[in-house]
Amino acid sequence: MFLIPCPHCGPRAESEFSYGGDAKGSRPAVPEESNDETWIEYLYLRDNPKGGHEELWQHVHGCRRWLRVSRDVVSHAVNGCRDVAEGGS
Amino acid sequence: MSSYSLANLFRHGLGGHKGWKPAWRDPEPKAEYDAIIVGGGGHGLASAYYLAKNHGFTNIAVLEKGWIGGGNTGRNTTIVRSNYLLDANAKFYEHGMKLWEGLSQDLNFNVMFSQRGVLNLAHSKGQLETFRRRGNAMRLNGVDAELLNRDDVAAFCPELDISKTARFPVEGGLLQRRGGTARHDAVAWGYARAADRRGVDIIQNCEVTGIRRDQRGVAGLETSRGYIACRRVGLAVAGHSSQLAAMADVRLPIESHVLQAMVSEPVKPCLDTVITFGAAHLYVSQSDKGELVMGGDIDGYNSYAQRGNLAIIEHVAACLVALFPQFSRLRILRTWGGIMDMTMDGSPIIGTTPVPGLFLNGGWCYGGFKATPASGWVFAHTMATGQPHALNADLNLDRFHTGRVLDERGAGPYPWLH
């Protein structure tokens, strides 16, 4: 169990959140203009790094906001967390 | 090296058992091999064994960064079954089941394969109907399956709480009698010894740090024990497939997750089959030492840490007590975690890669152990011929590009099936 520092609710246990996977890559904005490779990239392919990982979590048992979390997937140290509405990649 | 037999046991007994030799050599890596398999787990060792046995290769190495069988081969819950719905999976795993049935004799090593049955419990009429469908699909593929009603379940496993007042009353179940368990370490050791006897070099404490390529494809491997030339390299490193593939600039449809397993304190024999819980996620059997061996879901977020979260352990224990109230006073003795390759459709990947000479065996999600013999068999074929075997033709990496994903659970075209 690790703590995720929710920008709205403060540090909360990971069990309050629902995992949303790798935050890299976004859904093609205009699907009909996208090609197969772009879809395959978005749907299936992952960097799957051993170390720092940018990922999405939803605070389902809190503010229900989607958050972008920087976490080390070996040590589980959380090195940053912000609301996805704040933008940036 | 002498074979294991009653006569040899007796002969060595006369000498005070001082004459036994190590079961495999500890060779120095050669400068060049005809085939190298990266990863000395069950899959890698089985692949090397079948490359030597079925395809006549004599100059093979298995490179292992730690010790053989020290990864997921030594961390699973030892369950063997072939109760799959889709044709591609059913045929592949059933081939594996047939290999399991003769494995101890083939390897001259007792893998303690015990066909004690695997019973999947259903807790609603609807779930029982999906099991009926799965059972019929299995029988059409020549796999044994029996649909049990509630009374049959009570007779087959009297220890279960099948009362109407149970938290999730049991409606019935799907039984594969040929399923069961095997001794996981013995599978690694048996394949290692059998491969070594056919000349395979098993090189432990040898970590691959780079994959060297030229115009023809793979040229060799950079390792912690020096450069080794080889034009035919197979990766069998599930958990770290993404890292190894990245050394050859191949991206995979895989995330690494931690899966936990645990054992209770050992008790006298009380459970003579494998039970899976259909209402939540639990699979449990009893080891020959008497421990209840169990597991459940992955923790649910990317992880390369071979340790997990207490919440999952509590969940697994709660499932166990819901099915078997009499186990409520058992204590958990040990828990551990292993790193799983979770593919985007929940099915494994065995086949070629975009890099000539580089082959991939991975994406086992958390069902790799039972596949060990079949996986080695078809991976050896794929590495030897450069083409997939009929049994792994559908398990290719290309399916994510062609859209022919293998959605065993029947959950629809959803990319994140785990």
C-alpha cells in the first residue's frame, strides 16, 4: 500500500483510487483521420519501463477526479501527482 | 551421467550415496552458439530441451541472470489444466496436458504431476450456463470436461461449504479430472538436467545487457560474462519481456504487474483437488507438505517489485474462508510476489518478432506454469524452423496488428483485458 498525494484531498491510501494505466499517448483526436499504426500504438503498445512511470489514477472514493501520478514501479515511491485538467503531457 | 532408477538408487545406496554427480554442469559460456535462449525458467529450459531432442540442435545455451527456476517458475501455485474455450488456446494447452502426462518418464525426473482434478465453481445459474458452454467447447476439442450440479460438487469435495446460507451459494461447477498440480521446482530441475544431458550449456549468473544486430538481424548478445555470438535468440523472460525486447527496439503490447501467492501453515491432508472460486478470485490446492497454496488477482497496477499489497492477501484469505469456513483458524505462513507479463488480450505471445533471428516467448499473464511443456515444444519448433508450429500460429505478436486478438474471457474487443 502506498499513499497518493491527491491535490484536492491530500495524501490518501492507494486503495481509494482506481488505476487507469499508462498516461502516455492519447486517443487519436479525429479517429477517421487516424491510421492503423496510430490505433495499435494507442490501444496496445506500452513502454512498460522498469523505473519511473507516468500513470493515471481516479480518486473513486474521494473527489472522483482523474489524476496524473509519477511513480517508481520498483520502489512504489510517488514523485508527483496533479489533476489531469491541469494539462501538459 | 547416470539415470535415476531403482537399480541406481540401490547401487548408490551401497556406497553411502556418496557417488551422485551434480544434475547439470556449470559450463563457461562459449564464444558462439547456434541457438541461445534467454531465461532459465521452466519455459526457457523446456525450449532448450526440445530444441535438442526434437530438432537435433547440439550447440545451445540457456542464459539465466540469477539461478534457474528462481523467477516465476518458483513462484506460481503449481496448477496444471487445459480448460480453455477458444480453439487456439484449447489445442495448445491440451498438447501441454498430454506432455505433462508423460513428462516424468520423458525427463527421467519425478515432476510429481498429480492429476487430482481442477474444479471451477459456479455460483449462479448464468455462470453455470457459461461453464456448460465452455465444457462443451472443451469436449469438442477433445479435452475432458464434466459439468457438476450442486450434489455432485458436494460428493466430489465434501470439505466445501455448499449450504444455501453460504456467502456465495454453490450452484455447480466445471471439473477437469485430468487437471491437477505438479512440483514447480522439479519441472525446472528436470528440464535442466534433461537438457544438460543432451549437451545444452546452462549458464547461470549471466545477465543479458544488450542485443547486437547487423543487416541480417540478430548477431549476438552482450552479457555480464562477455559477448556471445548467436544468430538465433529466443527470449523466455516473462516479467521482463519488455526490457529485453527494447534492447532490439521492439515494443510489446505488455504491462508488467505483480501477482501474489501464499501458503498457510502445513496441516494434515484435507483437500485432495484444486478448487477455484467463481464468485471472486481464488484458486487453492494443498501441497504435499500440507500447506494450502492459494492465489487470486494481480494487485492491479504496473509493478516490477516482487512484493505486493496486504489488501490482496486479505481478499484471497476471505475467499478461502467463504468456501471453507473450517480453515478460518489457519495462519498464513508465507506470501510472495512474481512479476507477470500482462498482455493486452490476456493470451500469451509465442513466435517471431520483426527482428530476424529474434523470437519471443512471453506474455503469460498468470497462466504460464501449466503451459511449460507445450510452450517449450512450440517455441523450439519456431526457433528451429523460423516458422510457428500449428499450435502457436495464432499466438503470434502480429495479432495485435491484424486484429485477431485472443479474447479467452469473452469480454469483447477491449485492449486492457487484465
